[in-house]
Amino acid sequence: MKLSINIDHIATLRQARRGDEPDPVIAASLCEHAGAEGIVCHLREDRRHINDRDVRLLRQTIKTKLDLEMAATEEIISIALDVVPDLVTLVPEKRQELTTEGGLNVTEHKKHLSTVIERFHAKNIAVSLFVDPVKSQLDTAAEIRSDMVELHTGEYANAKNDVERGPLLQNIQSMAEYGKELGMGVNAGHGLNYLNVTPVAAITAIDEMSIGHAVISRAVLVGLEQAVKEMLALVTRHAPI
Ligand code: PXP
């Protein structure tokens, strides 16, 4: 199990003053130093946190893996084709949302997504589709040759109690295994934190977790490297350093 850290909210803090600190590029380097095996950032259409300069500098400085989260819109696609991240994760994006609210409807947007995936593959960029843990979405993702899916864990994370959480966790496990059967890599993320990550980390069919808000929030209190190391210990089930 690998851990990628989403650094969007380092940039959110910077944008609170529209200045130049804290710098997400420096944060990415600290995350890698603490053991993160990938860095995720979301270049939104409204540039509310990560901006074009960040993505280009991250491409030059990241030593692990750059996962660019993005909507499949022409402006962002052309930036991604130019920057050449290691992975693009396609997500739905609404201007009014506080964060990504659900998975992509791959079945509905099959034709468009299929063309977008082909364009990325032509540049040797791997593609992941952020989907709800639903069989038909995984079937279509495999059909249009997505390299990976990222299973949306938001519903699991928002469950009020164990009775609600149990079946949602079970479904994430089944869909992770199904994704593997279809030949895709399987990531998971959204809403995972220090209290709810362990059962998801125990699912062996999941290759990687993508975690942002919880780690950056803890980093404000205990420091970024410490926060990453603590999450890494939970995800990989190693003792914290
Ligand atoms: N994965 C995807 C596709 C996301 O959109 C986000 C939020 O940016 C995350 C993972 C990380 O979610 P969180 O910040 O809740 O850990």
C-alpha cells in the first residue's frame, strides 16, 4: 500500500493572502522526504488553490510521482499534455463545490472520456478515473482503457456509525477486487483521516491511497513531515518514526 499526499490545501492557505507562502512546491518536497510515494494536486478551473506555476514547478521538482487531478476540460487537458504528469486523475468538477463531491459518471461521459484517455496515452501519460465504487462504472472504465480507477471513499468516510460503515467498506473491498480482475490499478481516496483509514488500508486489492485534508490539517499542528509519517504508519502498518 502506497500513500500519495494531496497538497492542495497548502495552496489554499497561501491563497488566503494571495501571497507566496506557504509554497506547495516546498511542501511536496517535505512530503517526499517523510516517505510519501506520490504527490497529488488538483488544478481547478477557478485556480482556487493550485495554480499553473505550481504544476510546472512540481513537475520539475517531484522525485516520486506527480498525479494531476483535473476535470476533463480542454483548457486543463492542454496544460496536462504540455506538463506531462506521471498520472492524471480525471474528476468531476463543479465551481460551487467545496471539494469533489462524487465520482465521475464514466458511463454517461464514455465517448468523451475515451477520446481524452487516448490523447493522454499518446503522450505516455497514465490515466485514473475517480469513480464511485459501482460495478458499471468500473466496467466502463476498463472498456475505455483507463489504467486505473480511484474509488471514491467519501460515503464511507461520512458514515455516522459502524452499522452504516460496514457495508460501505465491504463494497469498497469488492469493487477494489473487481477493478483488479478487470486489469486496472486501484487507488482510493476522499475524506480519509487518521481515524477511518485503517480498515481501508487493510484492503490488499488497493494499491494506493490519496489523502489531503486530514494530513495538511494535522500538519498545521505538528508539522508536515510528522503528519505524513503518522499517516504512513497507519497506511503501511509500520510503527511511526
Ligand atoms: N482523491 C480525489 C479524487 C479528490 O478529489 C480528493 C480531494 O481533492 C482527494 C482524493 C483527497 O481527499 P481529502 O482531501 O478528503 O483527503
